Amino acid sequence: MSRPALACARFTGSRYEDVASATGPDERRRHLALACVRGLTSDIAARGRIASWSCSRDNRSSRLLAWTAGFRLVREYVHHTTGPVTVSSASKMNAAA
């Protein structure tokens, strides 16, 4: 049985729980993920913790879901990796500015 949408804590710290969400491709734009995220954030608050949301600057749909669910931007982060790196054209333009 497939699940149309889900939300879970992908990282749990001493005070924060970072929320992750996924929606099946055929179920998008039905606000299912929003309902899941709101339910999870209520559970997190009931446990006395703070819900957090992390995503890249370029992930518009994730940022929109977070904003709609009540999260507010605290800071944008820089992501470091090892190995080969691909740079999007938007990132190249920002680097040139």
C-alpha cells in the first residue's frame, strides 16, 4: 500500500526536531503534506521541543511548504560536501554577482 504523503523527524537534537516531508507525485498540490507537517509539529510542541525545517535555497516547493506550515526563515546555510560538485546555473549567476 502506497502512502500519499508523510512527515517525520529526520533529526532529533536536545531541543529541536528537524522535520522532513514527502508526497507521492500523483498526490501533490492537495495539501496532504501540509496536513502531515502540521500534525507532526503539534506533536513536537507537545513533547516540549521546537520543530525546525532545513532545505536548500533553491528548493522552492520545500520553502513554500515550510512557510505555509508556519516556519519562518532564521538563516540560510552553506552546504559543504566531498567529491564532485555540480553547480546550477542560478548558483553560477549568484557567484558572478
